[in-house]
Amino acid sequence: MTPGQRELRRARAYLSRVAEPPAPALCELISDAGPVRAAQLVTAGQVSARVAAETAARRADDRAETDLSAVATLGGRLVIPEDAEWPAEAFTCFTTPGAQADDRWRAPVALWMRGAGRLDELAERAVAVVGARAATGYGEHVAAEFGYELAEGGFAVISGAAFGIDGAAHRGALAAEGSTVAVQACGLDRAYPAGHQRLLDRIAGSGAVISEYPPGGWPARHRFLVRNRLIAAFAAGTVVVEAGVRSGARRTAAAAAALGRVVMAVPGPVTSALSVGCHLLVREEQAVLVTRPAEVVEAVGRIGADLAPLLSVPRRCTDGLNPELLAVYEAMPARSPRHPEQLVRDSGVPLHRVRSALPLLELQGLVGCGTSGWHRVVPDGAL
Amino acid sequence: MTPGQRELRRARAYLSRVAEPPAPALCELISDAGPVRAAQLVTAGQVSARVAAETAARRADDRAETDLSAVATLGGRLVIPEDAEWPAEAFTCFTTPGAQADDRWRAPVALWMRGAGRLDELAERAVAVVGARAATGYGEHVAAEFGYELAEGGFAVISGAAFGIDGAAHRGALAAEGSTVAVQACGLDRAYPAGHQRLLDRIAGSGAVISEYPPGGWPARHRFLVRNRLIAAFAAGTVVVEAGVRSGARRTAAAAAALGRVVMAVPGPVTSALSVGCHLLVREEQAVLVTRPAEVVEAVGRIGADLAPLLSVPRRCTDGLNPELLAVYEAMPARSPRHPEQLVRDSGVPLHRVRSALPLLELQGLVGCGTSGWHRVVPDGAL
């Protein structure tokens, strides 16, 4: 790392703590003045009233070096926009004109990260799988399946490391030995939820655990809403597996839609309160209904390259028969043979056409002719 | 009944047996020449080649009187287009230009009927509930609920009296002491399925069992496809509760769509093969996803009069707080009181704004001030 790079990283570490994300005025200042100069101006209090409102409370609190060391101790690092691995493309959605996002949303100032992966590579082919914490067995099963198959298909599975759907999706991806990324709403030195400490370590080993909050940051509720925009932005599409009528997952879905991402929802029993949010998303045309990982891949994948294989449709031996041939075939009981004259009344087909229909049905291997009349060759009793 | 009415009914009884529905050429002849003259021409064989193709096999078989007596013995009757109770409005869909129906489809020549109801009244406010025979417990539960609530809401519940979803929908309507109509693909003297004999009797007692097939007609498979158009036409909308990837219910749905009716599908677990058809209907935009009877009523009901009540959304005490007030509130732990200075760092809000936020939060009853600082009034631990 050159001294210039170290200075940049130090400045962004300071800036990532000095304001509560999203901090649109600070982001504007960084963009105008550059991070090093912006950090100097903020420290000195030589900023506009808007920037001051965002930074006044913490500007004297420069812990950049401590934070960088703390994360290094965890085996992590600070990834900054000046790095080659910065997922710049994923974050263009925050500046795309017309994206109906919260007008305070901005790309993060920097990302604290633990993980083996490279952020830009992880974001290149990524799908978010999110949902309720108090998930059902059904929901966790589906999330794990989706996580597994998407990871196996080369997608990084993005989620929030919460109990329930999030955890199941991460675990599915880990089971496939694929990549998965947890976006946290607190500092990387905290495990949230605490019960997922081991899971978070495994996620870091396979992909990345990231956060825009510096070490020590605690998971206040409003941070989850802010964090959700990063999950949505990081992935090409967001799948909601289970969600109550009011839920963080629906908010992530709204964020994804606002950022121009594909939003998908997995249906479930209408008797389950945990599927109400998914069904609402579909009914309100905010999400596409998806039932299989292949449909997710089709929705977010490269056009033409990632079409979901069609469901195999069971074929019946009578497929393709015109209505008259079908009527003659149907008029023949499964067991006892019939003469053409007997088939006339039950089929409603005139005798001369019954006579021409029978050889056609025989050619198709559906009927045969014996000494006691015509009979079905393929037994087909089910109506 | 006048002699003229008796003659009309006799003619239509003959015509309802002489051709296998749908018989577009015969329908055209009846429309042109009237039913009495059409019956004479068909009997005499003085018809076009197209009509002959439809009627030649059975034209000598005049059982009109026997059929009428047989149905009278069952407590039924033949309802004909010349009757006041003919559901003419329901069947206009067969002649509406632009309806993408099978071009051979026509309104029935007449309808054999057992039942206490009047057909026109039953059709006036009717919803079809259809689905798989090999339904799951979930599907039958949902069908029964929908049948019950729709019937209670004054809708006639239309279905096909099959095992599984159909039967559950009929039973739900019967449990609500509402009206329900079974459309059969065989003569009324047969119970199909045989195990539903008692159910069919109860349906006739509450609404109607109808068929376009004369007594003795047997339920050939092609007749189910033809019958499905009547279920679809009779109802303002069709709800598919469970359906495999290939199923009669999906065909009824396609028929309903072709006839300009509202098609709805109930989602289910993606792990259930019996919900695949429903999900496909939604994914292919052939059906609206519905989760509650109220949503069905909204979709088929009178505009403005039948809106589904909104789902009640749980309210949180922090609803409506702006991000800054929320950040200050969130920065306050659930238990221990805080001084404004302590709230500055965790909320990221400058001191002077924390000081103005606290009285606002107090006005909303969210926080209070004691001797040891500010504290939350409403405990709200869940994230």
C-alpha cells in the first residue's frame, strides 16, 4: 500500500464513522473534495450547515487507526471506492436517474469487510435471498434449497445473516460450497444475531461479511432499513421467501424495486401468516412469483443464456388426437372389444367416419383389431 | 305448459341427444330454423353436409319423450333457451366477438337440470371453484373455506362435483346454507363420481345439478373438456385451488380466460406438485393470485361495491417518526435512562437536535424524563 493509498483509507475510515448512513450531504462533499480533503474539512468543522448537521455529533471522534487495526485483527479490511475490487457497478443504481429510491440513499462511503472473496467478483453474479426471522420449516427448507442451487449455479447468495430465512439461505450456499455474502447492520466485531457467530465466520470463509458501520457499531433498528438498501443494490435480484404482512423483507423488496432490481417472491400456503407478505408482493405486482431457483436464474440471468428449463409435462397417449378421433377412442371401453356400429352411438361420430377413424387409431398404436372387434391397446382408465 | 311450449321442449330434448356437443353446425341450424323445424329437418335427414356429419349417427334415435320422463322421475326438468330462467346473459360469452374461445364452442342446446334454484338467478352472481381430484388436505381446506365464504356472500358456487377440490367447494357452500351448482359431464341419472351420489342430491336440494347430456350419457373424457366451458361460462370468475402441471382445472381456467372471465389461482407450497398448475397460471399471467375469498369477490364483484377489506397491518409505536426522531428513539436502550449527550454518539444526531427531538418524542408518549435522564415509555425490544 502506498502512503497515498493509506491516507485515502484512513480518511474513509474516519468518514465512515463520522456520519450516520445514509449521509447524502457528506457523500456530496466527498465526491466534490475527495475523501482526504473532505475528512480535513469535516474535522475542522469547515463545512456547510447540511454537512455539519450530519457530522457535528461525531466529528471530534477520530478513531480511524483504531478501527482499521480492530478490523485487521478480525482478519478483515476496509474496502474503499478507490480499490479495484470496489463493486462500483452494483452501486451505480444509487445514481441512476429515475430510480425511485429514497432520495437520501447513497452508495456507502466505504465497506468494512471480512472475507476471502473479492467484492467486485461477488457482486458480478449475485442474488439476494431474504425473508422472515420467525420462518416456518417450509420457508427455511425453500430458502436453503434456493441458496444451494443458486450457489451451485455460480451466484453469490446475498442475505442479512438473520435467524430464519436469511440463515437458511446462507447455509444452503455454504452446503453447495458456493459463495455467500452477509451484509450486517452493525460493526464486524459484533455477531448479530449472537447465535450466528459461527455461521458468520463460515460466511467470511466462503465469501464476505460486510458492513458500512465501523467496529463497535450496534444494530439499531433504523440501521436495518439502511442496510437493506445495500443487500438490494448488491444483488441483481432479490427473492423474498417468507414475509409477514409487515416485514423487513418486504422493505428490502421495496428497496430492490426502487433501485431497479428484479424482485421475486416465493408463494406458500394461504393459511400461513408468513406467506402473506409474499402473496401481497405478487398481487400488487411488485414481485414476480418464483417457485424454483431456475426461475430466479431466468429472471436475473443473462438474456437468452439462463432460461429456466420447462417443467416436464406428462404426456398422454391420446395427445394430439383431433376431437373426432378422441371421441371414437373414448367410446371404446378399456376392456371389452367393440364393433364400429357400437361405437357410433357413444361417440356421436357417423359410421363411415368411425370406420376411417379406427385404422388411424391403429396406426398410432392406440387400438387393435381382434376376432371379437376393436379394442384399446394402451389401457388408459383414468379420466 | 302450452302445446307450443311442450313442442319446443320436445324438439330441444331430441336435439340435445342427436349431436355430440359442441355441435356448431346444428346450433346454427337451430338458430336459423328454430328448434321445432330444425328437429324435423334433422330427423328427415334434410340437412347440410356439416349438420349431417354432426347428427347422422343418432338422428333416427328419437328418445325425447323417454328422456323427459326419465328426468321428471328424478325430480328434474329440461331448461331451454325459450324459458324465462335460461341463463342467457351467462352464455352471451359464446357469441361475443373477440372471445378467444375454441371456435367450435356454442351455448348448450338445452340444459338438463335437477334442482330447487332458478338457473338465471344462480348465474347472476356465481363463482366457479375448481381444482385437482387428488387434492391435498391443504387444497380441500382452502376450497371448503372459499366455498363457504363465497356462498355466505351470496355467490352461487359452481363446480364439477369431482372428488377433491370440487367436492370440497360444494360442501363448503352447503355448510353455509348457500347455493351451489354442479355441472356434470354425464346424464343426470348417473352420479359421477358414484361416491358423490349423496353430495349431488344435496347440491340439487340447494341449487342445481345441470348437464347438457341427456339421461344415460356417460362421462367420456372428451366430455369433461366440453363441460368445462359451461362451468367457465356460468360463473363471473373461476378460482383454481390446486392443479397439477397438466390438469383439467387448468383447462377450465383457459376456457374461462377465453370466454373473457376472471381467472384466479390460489398459491400453495412450492414443494407441492398440486400447486404447480396454480403457480404456472400466475407466472404466465393467465390468472390473478388470490389468497382470500374477499379477494375473489373484489375481482369478480361489482366495481366499487365489493372491495376486499385491507389486511390489518400491525402498527408500531414508532410509525410515522422521521428518520432523525427514530434514530434518537432507537439510540435509547429499552431499560436504562440516557442523557442527551449520551444519545448524540449512538444516534449520529447533533446535540441541539437531540435536545429538540426528546420533547417531541415525549409529546408522542414514547419517552419520558426522570431524575436519572430520558427513558423509553413503551418497551419495544424487538428489532
